Amino acid sequence: MIKKTVAINDYLMRDLSLFAKKEQRDFSNALRYALRIGLLAIENPELTIQEIKDTLESHVEYEMGNISEVSLNDF
């Protein structure tokens, strides 16, 4: 992991701190998560934030083996 110094205004810092507490994450993880969602939202303007979050959660569940891909032949 690469470490960088980033300047953040006070309002954004408070919002990120509140987000971190609500999501039960430390500040760095909350910032990475919010940035990831934001970048995905920019790249996929047709998706809502909730759809992006659901997709990220599904991807984690798939990687952990909790869900599997569905084949059209299964129907």
C-alpha cells in the first residue's frame, strides 16, 4: 500500500469521521471505501450509490465463497 498525504478541509474531515463511525470503520478504511464508491459512481453514472454498494458487497461475498455465479442452464 502506498501512503500519501492529502489535504482535506474541516467539513469533509468531520463528514468522513461521522461516516467512519456509522460504518464502524477506522478513518483510513472509511476514506478508502468512500473514494472507491465515488470513483465507481463517476465511471458508472447510470447506477445509484446503493446499486454500487450492493455490487461491492456481492463481490466480497462471492470472493468469500458465500455465493456463487448463476448459470442460465440452472433455470
